[in-house]
Amino acid sequence: MNSSSPRRLSILYVSHLPASPPRFGAQARIHGLMNELAQHHDLTALTLIDEEFDAEECRRHMQAYCREVTLLPNSNGKDGVTKRLLQLRSLTSTQSFERLRTTAPKLQGALNEILRAKRFDIINLEFPYLGHLDFRQAPPGEKTPALVVDSHEIAYDLARQFAETGATSFRRAYAGINWRKLRREELKSYRDADGVYLCSVADEQRLLDQVPGVRTAVIPNAADVTYFQPPPSDRPADGRTVVYFGLLSTAPNVDGVIHFVENIWPRIAAAHPDAHFKIIGGKPPPALQALAGARITLTGFVEDLRPHLAGAAAIVVPLRLGGGTRLKIVEAMAMGKAIVSTSLGAEGIDAEPGRDIIIEDQPSAFADAVNRLLAEPGLAQRIGVAARTLAVERYSWAGAAKTLENFYERILGDMS
């Protein structure tokens, strides 16, 4: 694509969740890319919306960059009894829980209406869960649009990991049944698409091992490096607060926080009696709420992460489960923070250990790395400066969107 004058494309975004306002990782990825693409292309959005979201708030925010926004209530998008009944139903179904949860009778009808009324160049499907829908439609006499899937993560592989490491035998058994169904559905979605883009080279290789002929591209997670940036130098970190942030209802985040508190934090607390662990994120389950104490705080969801990150002496990403790349890492890097992560937590981030980030997998070594950052603020500052430089140079949403534009053009060129 000519970078000075890109061809203006008509793009339909289809998703099982709204992109904006972005309050957790998946939303931040969709929002960041859509917001940048809207500078040069015409965007339309069709999305399901669970009861937890404020429909009018989502519509208002998405209309800032979309020409049209259609939000459909998802009757299955509820927690509590509805979710538990759906999980039980999935045990005897040939479909995965994720497929059942995102099946809405009115969605195909709304998609038909949109696709038959206007021709699109690209349909961008977020996640593979809606891959069963009929996307191969266009107004009479028009060419059907290309279908491109944003993988976010290899979902079935994450479910497989949970089948091996789940907290209870029931959860492990349930995940063991579900991930195989999810694998079949997910891989079919990728095979049926004209292209798939992924967050990391590792996830790209996992997909190509299963679907060798698919067109792929790596579009890493990124950050709004103008919004997330270090505060003025007269507002230094407090030298004692260790921060973890993320949506706390997901299995990888719950496992990571519990692992940190049980296996890593005691060594930090013993070495630094004034140290404080702050856990930031919405929807903490009872298992995490029970961790709160004099030196461990759960803030719940916060509207603005920046003051909390700015005051942190270190950011920790002690993940043992997951896929894709962690938005929490690139956002913390953009804020100029020193990060200690596991290898899995930092997967897909092209950072040099020891310069841009600290990587440790063993609990004792992880704790020792955090202790060094608390004891040596100069070291934390040097790593933070390097991390900020890396984020600006390689992990901005503008750069990620440009790579995605090029991928769209490659697909359209191959299909012409």
C-alpha cells in the first residue's frame, strides 16, 4: 500500500463484544486498531452486547470512529445462573461453551441486512467464536468481501492449558471436554477465512502447524503511547508499591495473582517490610477478594490506570497460563515502568531481558528481581526508560494499524 495515500476501504467489524470504551485487554486491542484505521477507512460495526455493558455508552464511544454501529443484546451474555446452565448444556452438546454463549438468533439476520445493503471490502471478525455465520454475501452483482479473523489468542490452546492446571478436578474435567470442541470450531473458522492475524509469532506458528495454508500476519498488541506516558519527573514512583493489573475474572489472571501472592510475595514482604502489593482490575472473584489485607489491596476497576502505574515501583506479570501478547506489558512499558514477568507473560514482546524487561520463571528468582527494583530505584528507572523507548518505536497502535492495512491489501490483491 502506498503509505502516503492508502486506498480507502469499507470495513465491517463483527464481534461478540463492543470495542469501546476499552476497559480490558480484548477491548483495548479492537478499539486501538479500529480507532487508527478510521483515520483512513470507513468502518461499520456489528456486535453483540452482554448485560454487563451500558449499550448507549458503548454506542456513543464507537460512533466516534464508526459510521454505523449495530448493537444486539446477547441473551446468553449473563453471569450467574444463566452461565452455569449454559455450561451444563454444553456438556451434552456438540458445540463448545463459547459457541453456545455467542449464539444469538437475530445476529445472522442483522448481518444479512447489512451485507446485502452495502458492499464491503473487508469483514474483520474479532475472535473465531462467530465463525459459523454466513459472511459470504454482498448486494446483487457485487463481489463478496474478504473475511479476516483477528485471533487475539489460540483460544482452544488456552482452554487445553486450563484442563491441565485448573484449580479443581471438576474444572479440569470440564475444560478437558470443552477444549476439543472449541478446537474443531476455531480451526474451521480459520480455514474458512481469507486471512488470520495474530498477536505473536508463537501463536502464528501454532496456527500454521494446524492449518498450513492459511494467510497470516502478526499484528502485536500495542498501546496508545500518547495517552500512556511517564508523568513529569517531579512525580517519582513511591519506591514500595508493586502493581498487577488486568481483568480479574479470567483464568490466567486469577491463577497468576494467586501464584504471586502464595509463592512470590512472601519473599518480597520479608525483604521489604514497607512493600505494598496493589491488584487493579474489575470482577475479582472471591478467591482473589480473600487475599486483601494490610499490605495487599484490591482496587477493583479504575477509570484511569495512569496514576496507579506512575506510582508503582515495579509492575509484575506472573502469568503461567495464556496466549497472545499481554496489553498490560506494552501499556506499562509506555508508562516507562520496570516490569518483572514470566517468559509466558512476556511471550510475543520483542524486548531484551535485563534491558527492557526482567524475565524470571522460578518464584524465588522472580521475587529477587522485584526486590532488586525496590532496593535500586536507579535500576528501575533505567529499565523503564528503555521500555518506554521500545513501546514508542515498536508498539504503538498507529504502527500496528499500518501493518494491518498492509495485510488487508495483500489479501485483496491475492483475491483480485
